[in-house]
Amino acid sequence: MRSAVALYRLLDVLPVFAGDDRISTSFTLVPGSEFSADALAAVDGSGARIVPWEQALSTAYDLVLVASPKGDLRLLHGHRVLLPHGAGFSKTIRGEGSPGSASGLDPKFLLPGEDTGEDTGKATAEGRWATVHALAHPHQVDRLRAASPRDGERARVVGDPTLERLLVSRSLRDRYRAALGTGARQLVAITSTWGPRSLLRQRPGLPAELAAVLPHDTHQLALVVHPNERARAGDFELREHLAPALDAGMVFVGAHEQWATTLIAADALITDHGSAALYYAAVADRPVLGACDGGDELIAGSPMARLLGAVPRLGPAGEIRRRLRAYRPGAGQDAARAAFAEQGRALDRMKELLYPLIGLPAPPAPVEPRTLPTASPTTRTPTAFDVFVDRDGDRVRVDRLPAHVGPPGHHLAVEEGAAGERSVRSAGLLYRRPLATGPGPLDTAWTAGGWSAHVLGQYPGCRAAAAVLSCGTSVLRVRGGDRLFAVRIEPLAEGGRVVRADPAAALSAVHSWVAKREDPPASFLCLLGDRAFRVLVSPATAAEQDRTF
């Protein structure tokens, strides 16, 4: 392996040997990659055994699996099987290898010369190092044959083991969405490959621009970044650059396995020319938008070129909803079919290929792909919102956008006890949720009425304050009066499920009346995206005012 992404591809193949105590597996780091440090960290995290490169060179192996053709791989002793470390061979890397050649199919790396590393241009037995090229689609065999006829003779179509994990994990979609905290919102995934033509290099502000136009109650953003880009910049620097979007609630997805669970969970994808989009399209027919075209890195006629040519292009972030509606069903899956064959059978095909090379009889049982584990990434939950309210009779549309990423709203709603002091002092509506900590030896807790009176006294610029109680009712106090309101937003039945809205959204709807010194109606509809939730308002009883939280 030379990089973390190459390691992850190798790990997806190893279930072929699961349970076979005749097989012993070790890893080595092929020198020469700028991404090798992250590869070592990834191996360490997997718990795998690693041997130094010098030791690997002096050892005879029955099988050598590699996921990149680069480096002095011909020096390793054993049957060498080359696996792709992406999908579709859609990208060329400027300044590396043969100009215009697809990364992974470049003759300069498939046909190295002698120890000088010089490209002889001849398919000699001495220069050839791969025993078998294990490819995902017959079209890839044709492309390999065009680049190197004799290598084409050594190619076998086995499918894509990484795709197998996504396919077998589709039934876990609800679990993945729950781990991300998506709920009934629309999850929009953003994928960025690595290099100068990647989405994050071409449109670095796009995540924050999307956060400024997609309401918090209806949409969630998640960002998938190629491991090479994470290795180049480092996660710390990436998080600093992405801080506006991360502060607005965007999920920064882990490089190993989480990227795949996020694609399964997603309702829509915004992509560059990186191959993650092909995995997304192969799993389900959901909308895909192209954010940038890859320029001279994109191979014409490749699966990703087909995909980007068939899906809508996203210009300004504010056009996202219109462009998602323009997606033509089937466009993404047509491109995915050009990248992946043997779907559902890749690991069995791999077993049929590898065991004869080792010289052992294969176990009779079919190989089961491993489902992707559920993981909960750390996210920053917004605690201050610019709220836009559009009232029409008893229907109130509420769009809550994370504060300070776009223009100011009709009012600023802030969670007291979670947001910073500057936001709290600027709020028109303050609300507080129950504390998560348990009682101490001398416990204390606010009552709903006591806290709202206290906080309005502390912050004279605030118009209203509400205690959000664990029972689902909120107690709202309006400045300049002794009356308190009980506000409750009803759940919504939807296709056999129950959808529950954030009570703070209903409080912002009520605020549209009380800010004008008007009494809210006893019942109205709060519109969050395409959903209409019934909100009930009544004078708060003494018992509700005395509830602790």
C-alpha cells in the first residue's frame, strides 16, 4: 500500500480469506508516496500487522495484493494482483506518468523498465510485474488492452469489492441516518476528490454557501473529502477552513467507511469528478448535481465523464433546490453501470481468482461482504438562527438558517445556555432546553416561569423567552406583560412514521405575533419545508409555569 485509500481497498478484499486459518496476512508500506504517513496511521488503527519494506523485499509470499501500480512493486516476490483504488478510471493526474493517461491504467507504471525506472515502451516479461489485473468492468479490460495489449491478456473482471459493502449495507440506511442525526430532513452529501481540480480547491466556499440557503429544519449537509486531500492539508487545517459550514451543522465525514455510510444515507449528492459519485449512483437512483467538471483531469468518455454530462450542473448555491428538481431519474445509474459489473458477486469472483494463485483449495461457502459499521461523527449543533417568517392567515412558514452565514432574518432566535454571550445579547427570542446533567448532592433547577422572568431581566433587548420542557410543551413569556403562553407543536403522521419538529421552530412562529404585540391564535399551521405541523397555543397553567427543567 502507498496511501490510506489503497489500504481501505485492500481491507475490503480480505473477507475472501475470513475464517481460513491457513492464510496469514501482513501489510507493508511501499516507499515514495507523499501520503504514506496517513497510510501508516490507518494501518495502526486497523490493528493489522505491518512489516518494514526491507523485510518485505526479502520474503517470498504466495500472494501480493496491491491497490496502486506505483512504486517498486516488481521487487516483491509472489503472485502480484493489482486492484483499482477507485471506480471507473476517470481521472488523469497532471505532471505524473504519461500525459492524458488514466490513473491506474498508465503504461508508465504498468510497464516499468529496469532498475533505472525508465519507460521502455515495450511489453517485456522483465518489465511486467502484475500477474493479474482484477478489474470491475469489461470496458476497463478494453481500456487496459489499448494501453498495454499484453496486460490486457492478464486482466480478469471480478467486480468491485468496495461496492459490495455498500450494496449489502443498504438495509441499514435508517441506522446511518440516525447516527448522523438526520431525522426526516433531506441529507445533501458533498464529495470532493483530491488535487487542484477538486471541489474544495475550485469552490472552497460552497459548503458555507449551501448552509446559508438550506434551512436547518429541512436539510442537513455532510462533506466527504478524499483521504489524499486530508493527508495533504491535515484535518485540523481543513476544519479551520471549513469552520463556517461546520459551525452551521455540516458533518465532516470520516475517511474510512463513514464516507460509504453517508452515501447510503444521503438523499442528494453534489460532486466533482471524483469516483465516490459512482458508488452513490450504484446504490440508489437519487439526485446528483455536478459542482465542477474536473477540467483536464477528467478522462473523456469515462464513467464519471458520462455521469457529469448527464446530471444538472450547480451554479450559485441558491439554485440548489431548482437544480435538484431538474435531475433526470436514471442518469446516475446509467453511468454506474458503465463502471461496475458483477454486482453482488465480486467477492466470490475474487475468491475464484485468488485461491488458485495461492495454490490452496477454496472454502466451499460463499463469501459474505461485511456490512458497514454505524458511527456517529462529532458535529457542531447550531445554537443561534436567523429566522425568516412568512405569515399568511393561520399558516406560518418558518425558515431557520444558522446565524451569520447569510443575511439577517426577521429575528434572531438563540439557545440560552448553549450559545455565546454576543448572540444571547442580540437575540429577539431566547429559549432554553433541559440540562443533560444528572442531579448533584444539592440539586437546583429553574422553573419555566422563573427562568423566563430572570432571563428577560438579564437581557433587556430580548422580546420573548421560552423554556422548552421535556414533555414537549414550551412556556413562553413576552416582555411587557404577565401572561405566559403554553406552546406545543404536534407530531405529524407520514407514511407509517411519526415526524417531530423542533419546538424552537414553533416558538419562532409564535414570535411573529408577539413581536407585534398581537396575541397568537389558539391553533395554526407551522410550515417547515413541505411539511405542515399543527401548533397549539394556550395560557400557561400554574403547573406548567412551575415545571422544572
